[in-house]
Amino acid sequence: MSKLPVVSGKEMVKALAKIGYDFDHQKGSHIILRQKFNPFRRITIPNHKEIAKGTFRSIIKECGLTVDEIINILK
């Protein structure tokens, strides 16, 4: 398993946009993204300078990705 990178909320939003997530709305400091195609998942991303490791891992899991896949998308 690869080491988790340090990622900001905006970087995560850009990475998820590459795989089919669109900005839905923002409530406070949380950005809600919605998947363009079935199963139309909704993902909440904290708009922080650095996403906590546990939160980052949870987001990856909700998207159905692995750590290696998200690292490749972030490049």
C-alpha cells in the first residue's frame, strides 16, 4: 500500500473532477460533489488547506477508489 499524499480540498476537487464528479454546491467550508453518471454518488470534501488522513481515506473509500488510483489521478 502506498503512503497517503498531503492534499488540500481544492486539489481533491480537481482530481475528482477528472473522474466524473461535478460541483453541486457548497455549504460553509464543505464542497459537495455529485457524480455525473450512475450511481450518482455525492461526496463531501472539506475545503481546508490540508485534508486529515482519516478524512482523505474515507473520501477515497466513498469514491470506490484505491490509494494508488487516487495518487495517479492527482499527478
